[in-house]
Amino acid sequence: MNYFSSDFKLGILGGGQLGKMLLSDTRKFDIQTYVLDPSDEAPSKIACNKFFQGDLMDYETVYNFGKQVDVLTFEIELVNLEALTQLENEGVKVYPSPKTLKGIQNKGTQKDFYTESNIPTAAYLRFESPLHLQKSVGNNEITIPFVWKCTEFGYDGNGVKIIRQISDMDDLPHVECIAETMVPFKNELAVIVVRNPSGEIKTYPVVEMEFHPEANQVEYVICPARIDEKVAEKARAIALNVSEKFNHVGLLAVEMFQTQEDEILVNEVAPRPHNSGHYSIEASFTSQFENHLRAILDLPLGNTESKVAGVMVNLVGAEGFSGDVVYENIETILGWDGVTPHIYGKKQTRPFRKMGHVTIVNENMQEARRIAEQVKNTIKVISQ
């Protein structure tokens, strides 16, 4: 099929910042794009050929949208699986497949999959509701502290809470959840795997993630991770195994813990472009977004290695500010070498909302990390 400057249509479910950055590469290749998103102010709206507003969880909306395109992908996992399955049955190419997404969409099902597939992961128990969880804690079946996670609809730190005392369970939402053993880890790592339908597969270098202590969001992504090469090789091998077991097409971001004993435990995965790969736009030979596009179109995959060291800083809404967004001191950081801001196009800011990111590239990792800290302390996402 001729994808370029032709009648071919690529559909993207979700019009957030991931879709917007993916669309940058579709525009580079002149590929027609249709986007579906619930918000009329979705960041992707300015970058696609046709934009449709609608509910991603509604069967008819997703089905009718998918019938208009040749290949369908997504930038968010919360989409209607039944509609995707029907579209696939009718000949629309859906990547990653509904079968892959079904094993990932629910975090409890995802954890079960790791256990059944002999993939190393932290010990856990599943519960129908917080009431069942509290009963289990009362019976000493679970030891505090532990990590509580809702199995569905969590994102960017939402739906995750560390339970350090009994009272921390008082305000948990009444949804299915898992209780996960706290892992005394050295580092939180991630490996992005890219695979096309023909079976060509590559991994990006291992990245290291530094988290905000309150928001449970990634503050910095550092590539390459500052870890021993043997640990890096182990992480990439486990990520490849996870990819093989899920049989995914496109990108798969595998988030991991490096324990004190240098074991690697899989935390969770995302079958799409991911925050841990944003550095690749400037630092890699081929960005994660271009490689996702190459993969779902079954084109040869690009070089995943880095040209230089890269550090990404997430730009999130400052505490105490809500409303029309202002990026304070952005002109200052634009004057620094190797610093590139990406503004996502969300008009309204609120505390800890992801509003953009900044990539710092440098031949020297320590220098890149130093500048990243300077960027973090200089630019502020506030409101008018």
C-alpha cells in the first residue's frame, strides 16, 4: 500500500499530546490522519486532516470512526475494545491489536499475565473493592506498607497510593484494585520496544526515571540510565520477553524496578508512545513517534540508539495555580544550548497537570542533568 501522499488514512484514537507529537511525523511523511477525542480543545486538533469529537469508550462512536480509516492506532488505552475487535474482524488493521490491549487495559489482568508468563514482577493480591482489601489487612494477609492501585482508569500517578497506615485506606474509591508489595528499589527504569507485523523488533536504550515525591509523576527521564551495563542488558532482555509474550505491534513501554540486588521486576506496560521516550525526539536517531508510525505501517524500523545523552524534564502545572496557562521564563531557557521545549497545547493548567516537556541534549550526561535541574528551577507553569 502507498501510504505517502495518497488516499491512505490513518486513524488515531485520542487527541492528547502523544497524538500531537505522533502527528508531527505523519505530516513529515504526508500521511492523511483522522483523530477522535472527547474534547473539542484536544491538542491534536490543529495537526490532523480531520478531527472528530466523541467518546472513546462508546461502541458506536469508535466503530463508525474506525470504518473511515485503513489503519487504526491509539494514544490512550481507555478505548472501547468491542468496537476495535469488530473493526479488526471486518478488515481494519488495528495496532496494537485488541487482544494485546485486553491483556493490558486492566492492571489486575496485566499482573496476572506476568505471573502466568513467568515474568518477574512484585507480589500482589487482587480485590473487588477497598472493603475486601481492608478485611484482608485486618486478617494480616497483607502487611502495611503496600502500594494500592486501581485496576482501571488510572493515569499520571492518579489511581496509585502508598498505604502507610490504616487510615490511608479511608478515602479509597470503591473500585476493583490491587495491593502490591513495596519494592525497595534502587532505580525506576523503562525500556521501549518497537515491533512491526513482519516481526522486526528493536529496543531503545534503558532510561532512568526520577519521580516527584508527592505527585507520583515522572519529573526527569535520563538516557542512558546511570546503571551497570549488565543490568541494562538484563532490562532490555526482559522487555523483549514481555513484548514477545504480549505479541504487540507498535511501541511497548515497559516500566521496571531495579532492586537492591540488581534484579529487574516489571511494574507495568503501556502499548503506545510513552513519557519515558519523549527524549528521543531530539536525542535519538529515530524518535519513538516515528518508529511507532513505521511499525504500525509495517515499514523498516529506524535506528533506536542515541546520538547524544538526553534528559527530559516534565512541565507540569505549578501548585496553587489553575486557569489560563502562562509559561513563565520560557524565553530564558530558549537561550540555552541544547534545550528544546515542547508545549502540548492545553489551554488550562491545574496543579501537576502535564502541560509540556523540555529536552536537554549534551555530549556529557552530568552536564545535561545539571542543565535539566536549571530548567526545572527556571520555567514555571502558572495561570493568568
